[in-house]
Amino acid sequence: MRYMLLLYSADGAGPAPGTPEHAAEMQEWFAYTQQLEEAGALLGGEPLHGIDTATTVQVREGKTLSTDGPFAETKETLGGFYMIDVDNIDQATEWAAKIPLAPYGSVEVRPVMELG
């Protein structure tokens, strides 16, 4: 089954860019991604730019509305994702727990709906 691992954290959480702690965490991310690849579970994944670059689009009564920023005000924002292919939700949550931001953010595990 395919699962999305959606990565959330508060703005400014985690090590500050340019610090030795940030460099060390980046190595953890690279190692984590390599482990997913070696296990044959990785289908894709990417970090996202900050919420200040987001645009929300809605269509209401036939009119398209665009708003700068995310749709909802939240403490944690979506910062990236992994799509994995594993046998079950238990395996997906095991992989989610290994993500380097798990100690200071959260990982939402969602099964991908299979159509057709």
C-alpha cells in the first residue's frame, strides 16, 4: 500500500540553518532517505518552500479567488512529504517515527486511495 508521510513543524522549530546542529540533522535526513531507498519503500518525497510562498486557490460561484498564504492559520505547517510503499499502517508508522523532525514536529500518516 502507498502512504503519504506529511511533515509538519512550527515555524522556526528545529536547528537553525547554518549551525552545526542543522548540518548534523541534514545528514540524518540524507541517511533516512537512503534507508527508505534501500528498503525499496521510497516512491518520492520533497521539501516545500515556506508558507510565505503559498497561494490558496478557491472557486466560489464560478469565480476563482487566490489568496497569499496557506488556507488555515495553524501552529504547525506542512513542510514536505514522503510517499512510501509498504505492506501496512504499522510499517508506515514505523518509518514515520524515524523521520528526523519527529522529535520537534509531527508526521501525519495517510493511506493513498487506490482508484480503479
